[in-house]
Amino acid sequence: MEISGLVYLIIIVTIIDLPYGKANNYCKIKCLKGGVHTACKYGSLKPNCGNKVVVSYGLTKQEKQDILKEHNDFRQKIARGLETRGNPGPQPPAKNMKNLVWNDELAYVAQVWANQCQYGHDTCRDVAKYQVGQNVALTGSTAAKYDDPVKLVKMWEDEVKDYNPKKKFSGNDFLKTGHYTQMVWANTKEVGCGSIKYIQEKWHKHYLVCNYGPSGNFMNEELYQTK
């Protein structure tokens, strides 16, 4: 569906189960990469999408549960040595891969960033207790429909096809497989995500941001301990 003319009909925003903001003073947090913290710079959950038409933002409780389950199902698939894909495959089993738990503070900061409708990684998203990693995904369709968030998570999983398990993590891996490696980084314990759906020109877009703590993707480190 294209939007043209002078009148925009889609003006209703659906806000469902938005994560709460912590009392932390994010403006005092100093990230290793520098920059102003996302939750300080933008300061609220109000979308800031310019001329894009916001359809909805936030995740339902069911969507949060589905996203978390998808992460943990995939981590356990890796842990059991059942992932046959890779370059080369299969991926070796892990002995220290634990299930992630949902963290509302990570979800809050992720939602603040998603609500800017700027595809890509923000600069400073750390919280008081640890550094924070991030995965982002964006899909679009000219039809008036939006992909389920689990489908976007599966896009990150599919990067495993390019991952060489015989090497430690490097900058070269980040470009092709950085979302996958963050998903299965064994020392990461928590995840929280934010989502926004909007229309840009004729495209119906779904933008998903997931923040992870403690962060993964450290140079020259192993994703997990192999059995």
C-alpha cells in the first residue's frame, strides 16, 4: 500500500506492554566506546521517526516470551551439537551454554533506540552492572503486513552458515556473523528487546533491537567452551 496525497489516515499508535524505565541516571554512565547514552540522549519512549508513519511500538508479553524462547532454543541447539551449518559445519557442542533471562532494563534501552527509527547500532547502551551488546534487524514489505519478531531473530541465527568454529572471534567475523555470535555467546546471561513498526514511503517496516548483557563479541575470545 502506498501513501500519497495530503491526508495520512494511519495515525493510531498501539502501545503494548512497554518496558519500564529505571531510575538510573543514564547521563552519568560512561561507555567504553564513548558518546552520550541512548536513554540520556533521547530521554523517553516517545517515537522520533521524522516523516515516517509509526504504526505501533513495543512488544506484547507473548512476543517477549517468544523472543526469549527462540534465543534459548537456539542456544540449546548449539549446546547439544545439533547445528550442522557452518563454514565449515557442524558447530561443536558447548559445555557452558546457559539459558538467557529477560531483563526489563535492557528492553527499555533497546526500545528507546528502536523508537528513533534509525537502523544500525547505537553508540552507548551500557547499564550500571555491565557492558551491553546489541543485535538489530529490519524487514520491509510493500504489502500491509509485518514480520513476526521471531522471524527477525531467525535472521540472526542464519548467520551461522558463514561461521568458522575453528577460529576465535575476530573483526572479520563481525561483519557476516556478529549477530549469531552475540546470540550464542556463553557469558551473556540476559536479553531485552524493543520493536517498532512504521511506514516509510511505500514500505511497511519492522525494526527489532535486542540488547544483551554482559556483552559478547570480544576479539580473540571463544564464543563458548566446547565439550
